[in-house]
Amino acid sequence: MSAAFAVIFAIQGIPIYLAFAFGGIALATAPAPAFSIVQEFRTKGPVTDTLLPMAILDDIGEIAVFFTVNAFIARSVSGGSIPLYMIPVMIFLPIGIGIATGYPAGLLLWKIRKPAAIVAVLLAEFLPQRKKRSRKCPLKVLLKAHLRRAIPC
């Protein structure tokens, strides 16, 4: 995919490193259509049982390729001013941040069954934090009173 983008970008006079960025993005595939078919037809069997683990492995591979390509593009665009040891940091730091924020939110969403509370947790997870630290915890502000004791800040 990156080679096709590279040919088109070379003809158009666009920097070639962008072809690799677009190739890394184009690699991603969404598992939602397969999951919706499985859910709609309530299929069961060995193929259905291996669908979720294969989708997860596919996403892990896509994430690794995307962040690796981005790290090398950042190094080449910066003229080599980024040290080599920063490339693994640029690859694994976003993955670590995703795990650190996604795992607690996933656990919380697993316990919550009310739609309004689920929306509140998702909003609190994805809304950017303000630069000034406030005394109020954003999760506690968004969640209902019965959940406030369960979330430490």
C-alpha cells in the first residue's frame, strides 16, 4: 500500500515520507462488520470463536506498524535530531497510555449497566483535561452520586 502511495506522491510532488504514513493508516481494518454479522446471525463454531482473538492480534499488529512508521518519519523529518533511543519510546508510550487509561475505564464500564452512566464514563475518559488542576475530579462530576464513592481521585 505504501508503494502505491509513494508512486502517486512522487508524481504529484508530495514528500515520500507521507506515503508511508498513509500506508500505515491504510493498513488498519475495522472488525465491526464481521462482529455485526456474527451478532446478527448468532453464529457459533470454531471460526466464530477465533474471530475476536484474531481481530485483537490484527489490531496489535496495525498499532505496532503505525507507531513504528510514525517514529521513523519523525526522525527523518527532524533531520536526525531525535535520538535513536526515542524511537521505542515513541512506539510504546502511546500503547502504555492507552493501557493505563483504557483498562480502568473498561473495568468501570464492565460494572456499570445504566446507559447514562456509561455515557458519563466515556465522556470523562475522552474529554481533554484542563491545564489548571481543579479540586473536583472530572469523573466524580460526571458520574451519578451512587458511583462517586467507587472512584478514587
